[in-house]
Amino acid sequence: MAETIEQTYLLLKDQGINKAQADAAIMLEYGQTMEEYAKQVVDEQIDAILSLSVEGVYYVSDGYCYSALNWGSDMEREDIVLNEDELILVDKDGDSITLERVK
């Protein structure tokens, strides 16, 4: 966390805001120190990530994952690829994230 806060101070310094000014602005706006505010923001982001869930029925065929919504119809595959111990999620822009099974 300390490294992230120092990086924030460096970014603000590049914009002409020194550490004392940044601390004063955070205290005035949020009633917290920079460290308290940063911890709160990170905790909120972690909570948001942990609350995400995708539920539904999926079928696997030929290394692809199909949702129950299109199973048996035109069989358009979801942008999810199963590759042995990996689950690869692809967004509409083609960017992907790979999740590996923990053994």
C-alpha cells in the first residue's frame, strides 16, 4: 500500500501538487489521511471484485463453452475457451484474461 501511495504522490508532484497540498486536499474532501483514504478505496475495489458472479448453465463441447441460451439452436459459442487447466475469457474487443486452475 505504501508504494501505491508514494506513486500517487509522484503523479501529483508531476502535476504541480506537493505532498502537503495533497494531504490537505484529501483531509478536507474526505476527512481522512491519504493512507486511510487509499485503504478505503482499495477495500471498496476488493469488495466490488469479490461480489461479482456469473451464474447460468453452460455446456462444454470441442473445447468451447456454450451457454444454455444457445445450446441446441445455432450453437454460437460464447467468448469463453477451455484449454486443459485454463479458462480464457475474451471481451468484444478481443482482449482476454486467462484463469488457471489451482492444483
